[in-house]
Amino acid sequence: MQHRTVSGRIRYTSKKPEMMDQERGREWFSFTHHSDGRTIMRARCEIEEPEPKVLRDIVYGIGPNMVPEHLHVHLTVGDAFMGSGWMRHDAAAGVIECESFGPSIGRVSQRVSVGGHFDGFGTHPIAGDGFTTRVMDVSKGPHRRNVRCFLPSPDHRGATPPMIAEVLIGLEYVGEEEMTVAAGTFACRHYRYIDDLGPGMGGKTHPTYDMWVTADADSVFVYGAIDGGMLARYELVELER
């Protein structure tokens, strides 16, 4: 079998005065790139602050040309099972299906019409945020466009039982920059997510989110900064290709 895997670890830290530069979570990720153009993203995310703690497991299947195919989510919140769900994009029929279960929602089946182009499944892992920037055409130089995604949760931390939620958010390509983090020094592309197109994720506007992603075919997340009420930082600390 011909495939190539990129894996690593991201450290979550805080800029809140009471937790200045302390670790508040972590994420292990891998991308397996197959010879048919498909990519499988896997991620395990642990968020310890703010409470309640969140543990998320993700498997995301992406087809050739970044076409989303399927997504599996298992979610634990406050050390209790929150829910498990599977989303599937039927491109031929133009629909997204979701099969989900959780103690607060029971057994749920959904079938939603896509109604045109969308850019991907929003998975909530930081590594996925970086990989999604591949939808930008950097040959245009610095510019902004709107990104349409379907998420298993509109919550900023993804801490609700998996169900289909649509989100539209602005994504800006800022330019080329070098970034040094614990994992090394990388030639990067600087991007910025800007949530100013409507009611926001889950009805709440997400603070502006700057990120730096490797300027190569792998689009590996390197560093991220969110201020506003979140005051969060994300840093690549391990990378293996």
C-alpha cells in the first residue's frame, strides 16, 4: 500500500493572567496521504481549561481535491460520555447524513441538503483548522474569502453531542512568514479566521484567530493565537514526516 503519514503534537497554552503561559491542553494528530488523492486525519484532543474538561477523538476522511467524505466523532466532557456520531457527505445526492447518539439526545438520524458548494467538515482539532486553509488560492496573494463548513457541533470547543451544524466564516490569507516554535523553524503561510458574517458559532462570535501553517504540500499547523475572551495559544511541539 502506497501512503505517507505526517504526525505530531500541539500544545495548548493560556495568556489569561491567572494561567499565564501554562499548559491548558494538548493534541496528537496524524494525516495519512494515500496514492488515490485521499487523506485521513486522526486527532486526539484534550482540553483542561476552561472547565468542564473535553476529550475528543476524530477520524476525518477527505477525498481528492479536498472534497469531504466522512467524519467520526467521539466526545467526552467532564469525564462523562457526551456523544458519538458519524457524518457522511453524499456528493452525488448533494446531502450530508448524520447518525448520532448521546445521553442527552438519544438516537438521532439527520439528512440535510447541502445546497451548493461547501469547503469541508469543521472538526474542531487545531490541526484540522490548519489543514482547511488548503482551500485558499494563495496564487492570488493576500486576500479573503468566506469558508462554508458543516460541523458536528457549533460550540467553540465542540463540546455538544454530534449533530449537523452549518457555519460560515471569513478566512484571510495574510502572507508568507517564517515561524519558530518548539518543533523547529518553518516557512509558513499566515492565515486569519474572522467570524463576522452572522450570528457566530453557536450564536456567539468567535474571536479572531491567527494561525501559521507550513508553506508546503502538507499544510501542517505550526502556531496559533486567539485573543478576545479566549486568550489562547497553540504551538507545534513535535513533528514527524
